[in-house]
Amino acid sequence: MTTGSSPRWLTGGIYRPRSGATTSAGYQVIKKWLSYREQPLLGRPLTPDEVEELTHMARRLAAIVLMEPALNANYQDSKASLHPWPGLEE
């Protein structure tokens, strides 16, 4: 997952990553999710449940983005301490 180039700052100095710009497999996650729920396509606006799911999705993406440095560090630590399996060549 990747994020947009700049963070978003809200009032009160609270940092919020640009979870709306978060991509997975080359797609902007929230934009893609919303594209399947456009009013002309469904013939109706988003339901309250869909809006709530969108809010939860944005929060989950923001949490993943905030965890990114720790996840990357964990990956590097794991990669550095791989067990050498017999017969497995790189």
C-alpha cells in the first residue's frame, strides 16, 4: 500500500494521513470502492450503512498507514534473521 505524497493536517495539529489516496494493486482503495456505489449506477444515494462502512474503511487504512514504519522495520528485522533451509538456494 502506498499513500499520497503529502500528509493532511487538521485543526488542532492532529495528523491524519491521506487514507483516501492509499493505493493497493495500483488502485486508490476508497475511490475504487465508491466507484461501484455511484448514484447513477445504483440509482440511489449511499445508504447509512454504506457511509458507516466507508468511515470504518478510512480509519483502517489510516491505521495501516500510521503503522507503516513499524511494519517495515519488522520486515527488515525478519529478513535479516532468516533461517537457512538446507537445499534451498537463492
